[in-house]
Amino acid sequence: MQPTDYASVISQRLDIAAKQIIATIGLLDEKATIPFIARYRKEVTGGLDEVQITEIQTQYQRLQDLCKRKETIFARLEELGIDDAVLSQRITDCWDTTELEDIYLPYRPHRKTRADMAIERGLLPLAEQLLKQRPMKLPDNDDDLQGARDIIAQRVAEDERSRNAIRREFGYTALLTTKKINKKNTDPAEEQRAQNYSDYFEFSCPLKRIRSHQLLALRRAEAEGFIRVDISCDENKALEKLYHIWLKADNAVSDQVAKAIDDGYRRLLKPAIETEFAASSKEAADTEAIRVFAANLRELLLSSPLGQKRVLALDPGFRTGCKTVVLNEQGDLLEHDVIYLQNRQSTDKLQHLITQYHIQAVAIGNGTASREIEQMTRAAVEALPADILKPQIYVVSEAGASVYSASKTAREEFPDEDVTVRGAVSIGRRLIDPLAELVKIDPKAIGVGQYQHDVDQTRLRDSLQRTVESVVNYVGVDVNTASKHLLTYISGLGPALAQNIVDYRSAHGAFRSRRDLLQVPKMGAKTFEQAAGFLRLKGDNPLDNSAVHPESYSVVGQMAKDLHCTVADLISNANLRDSIDLQRYVTDKIGMPTLNDIMLELAKPGRDPRTQIEQFRFDESVHELTDLRVGMELPAIVTNISAFGAFADLGVHKDGLIHISELSKYAGKRINDPLQVLKLHQHIRVRVLNVDSARNRIQLALV
């Protein structure tokens, strides 16, 4: 099929003009990446953003898959010798997967059924007679009547009208219920695990109102064998709808048909539609959980960087001590050691390292003993002589640090160091540049999601990979300092070419211009086009350190020539830029969207879009759960966001929950998505609503 054949269908689904979709599909077919299309092909797509382009790509792939399914169906029909023009046209015109499978259902291969066996016994004519529901003498043989009813039951269950009627009823009245499975001789550990799902032992909720986190939780409980889940609609209403379709009379014959309808519904149709709704509700829950995970990941990747500073990084610990590393401005490891709490020698050691290496910032992991190490470090810093520069102290998220420390990447970077040193280095590097460090970790392992192990793993992986790619290209990277892990996510590159860039840089020194990248092995013109705008370097051409694409250098050069100045003058002089009439530079390839982007970039070339880092301090009077009192107002950091609320760190070794209902109160309106109010790692103030020491739970409200 041609892109135009898909465009009208996608246009109706997404409410985007067909010509924009055709243009976007054309770019996607040419292997253009989504970041490149969104940033540098606005004139072609009509200004579609990354979200819209991703939706088009998803729909395009689904329709292509649907067409492959149609080919399979046509091949099957040909094998069966079915040549029905009306059927073929219906399949050709169908663009809905459920509808297509309903059309194909009577012809689909299946295991031998009761109806098949009845047909083999020659009972199809009797079933056809019964369906007419005209007065007739019924056979005396009950087995024959049962066989005929089996045929009718299957026909009812496979009929499109029946299936759509029951789907509608499920859509209106489907109720999800659960029941605890009582096991004999369960061990205490399993019984304890079962209690994690106690909220769902006797649970009931209309399916259309259930929250994604609830559905994923109860499906996990079902998979672990603790509960049984049922989805059903109002049976009387469902049967009434089927009677309306199939019953034509009120006699003994129609009574037989009614029995077949009842059997067909309970034995065949209801389980099939229940399976459909179980799958569709799970898919919807997955979509919501993945959306929240991706949003949290995006905020984490966009965390404020400190920049190139000398950093002392500490990975807190009680019994085994606190692993301490010194990093230079580039994040290279200079020294490592171990310090212990309540130890005078440790305080001396901290002061010595700060003084010896001219430390500018301290990064402390937010794990076990974080508050205690922070207190000790602050005391050590405050006790430094007046003539020593006192470094700023930051608490850094450890999420995924242990995964990194045991990874192949960490072993390649630090083959001679153990996992504790690698973990501490990761904490320090996250302060210098969170994005550059976090791209080394499997996004799923970073721990800012909800039920990530329960959702569709392929969809989750694809979504998180797109998120990382989007953020890396949004920020841009310095091609002369970026690691291969960071370069991998640049538009058009990938792991092999990223490694080639690093190898070429090692062999030939720093790149002097973007054009030098064309000397890298396997860097073709098409790949260069996709990647160049997202790669930055400080060289001879000031535009090389900006988001202006090389394909637009000539128009910027013409602007400078017309104003009798240099490109550098355009960048440094706002008055010169203000005097430019952009309309003069519109061509058939460069329109106003690109020209406006160029002017924004000339005003702040190479600007890092991430916000400036801010210091944060917990309340010094609060260290343990027992220190909390209802009504306290405290500073906190948002550590995770889920569909039902946000978790915040108060510095008591246990995060508190701000339920979505409290966020609604704070916003003054009903909130369905916590991301409307909060962002990951946001600094906030909260009020303590309840402290449940027995269950180790804290309830909070946003102040």
C-alpha cells in the first residue's frame, strides 16, 4: 500500500491533516529519526512535534501489521477454496483489528469443537431448521437436539452482531471482581506475601473506573496465585440483547434456540469477550504506567547539572563505611577511600581531601545513612580554615547506581576497581552531568516507574528508549567530550558509529568542525544530516556550537554578508539580529519556522536547556520516623510519581505519600494526573497528615 492509503485512516484517528501525515511517513520511510524530523523538518510536516510524529509512527506500524494480517487471512481463505467477493471487500476495507478478527473468526483454524463433531454427525440441517423457528416436530433423540444446539451456540458466539452487542454491554456494565484463593499448608513467607495484596482479596469495581495501578496490582496478585479475577457484565441484559438478535418466534422450537443462546453465551461468548476486555484493560493500564514512567524518566534525565567541577562523592553506609571518591572536572577518578561515621579520623580525612584536591562540591548519595553522612560532612566543611574554599553539598539520587556498578559498562570504565568504587563514581558524575551518567543505565533499572515489571516489556523498552533519545537530542552533546554511551542516542548514530567517533577522536584529536565528522568511518552523508545538528563543538565556526544545522549555515552567512558583519557579530549583537527581515530569506526549502529557530539559537548559541542546580537541605530537627509529628511542615524532594500520587523524601529513611486527593485539594480542582502538579526531584514543602509506625507509612499534603 502507498502512504496515501494509510494517511486518511491515520488522519481520522489523530485529527492531523492527511498531507502532514503523508509527508511524515515519507520522512520515516527515508529512515529520518523523530528528533530530526521534529527539529529540522518543520516546513515539511507543518510543524508537528515529537509526540505527534511518534503517534503517526505508531499508527503507521499498526496499519502495516494489519495489512500483513490481511495477507495471511486471504491466503487462508484461498486454501479453503472460499471465493466470496463481498467477504474479500469487507476484509480489504477493514482497518480495525477487532472487526477484522470477527470477520475471519468462522474461517479461522481451531481445535475440534462440540459443534464440529455435531456437524460430522450430520446435524447441520437440523440446526438450520431450528434457527428458522417454524413449528415442527422435534426429534425424540436428546443427543441430536443437543448436537443441533451446539451448532447454534457456536454460530451465535461467532456472529459479529452477537459479539458487538456483548462488547457494548461489557463496555457499559462490565464489573471486575476478585476473590481470595485459600491455599492449604502455605508457608509463613508466602502468607506474608499474600498480605501485600489484602486490599484485593474481596474487591469489586466497574472496569471502566478502575485505576491503572489497581489493575496492575491485582493482575500481579492473580499471576502469583493469591486471587481469582472475573470480568462480567449484567447477564440478563446480555442475554436479552442476544434474544433480540436471534429469537424470531415464541414456540417449542424457539425454546431450543434460546437454550442454545444461553449455552453459547456462558460457554463461548462470555469467556471470549471477557478475555478481550481483560487484554484491553491491561493494555490501557500498561499505557498509563508507561506514560508516567517515561515522564518521570524525562524529568530525571533533565536534572540540573552542576557542570565541570571538582567533586568529592560519598556513597553512604553504616556497617561497611562510606565509600569516598575524588573526581576531577571531567569526572575522572583521582582517589578513593573509606570513611566511617562517628570517627574523628574520618572528619580529618574529609577535610584533607577537600583541601588537597580543591574540592568545589560534595555529592552524597541519598541511600542508607545519607542524613548521617551529610551531617558529618557539613560539620567537617564548616570547621575548615577560613582561607579554604568551602564546597557546596548536594544530596544525589542513587537510583540505578548499583545496577551501573555491576554492569559491563562500569567494568570497562573501571576494570581495576570494585563495585563500591564504581557506585560512588556514578553518584559524583550524576552531580556533574546527570544525563551523561544516567544514559549508561538500563532506563527500566533507574527505578522511577510503577509496576514496571508487570507491563508489556517491549512497549516499555521502546517508550523509555524514545524518551532517552528525545532528551539527549533536546539537550545536545559536545562531540569532543561525550562518551560513546551518550553519543549512541544521538539522532542517526547508534552504538557502532558512536564507538567509531570516540576511536577517531582518540586517534586524531578533537574535532575542529562538524564537517570533520564526515571523516569518521561509516559516517555517510545521510547519517551526518541526521546527527550534525545535535552535536556541538567549539571550533573555528561559532555555529558548530549551536543547534543551527549545517544545511542552514549558508543562510546565516548571507544574513551576515547583507549586514556587512561576521556570523560572530550576529551572535554577539542583538541590534544586528533585530534588524534582519527574515522574510527576505524564505526559500522553497527554508521557511519561517526554521528561520525563527535560527534566530533563537543565535541569541543563545549552545545554551543548555536544563535548569540551574539548586541546593537543598532537610529539616535538621527530623532524622527518623519517630521524629515526625502530625501537622509538621517540612522541606521535601519528590522521589517518584505514580498514577495515585507522589512520593517525597523527608530525610527519615522512608518516603511519604502525597495522595492524588491531596494534590487535588492543593490545586483547588480534581486532578487525575499527579504530573499536572509535581515533577520528579522538585523541591517542595509538605505537611505531615499521618504517621503509621506499625506499617512504616507516612501520609503527606502539599503546602
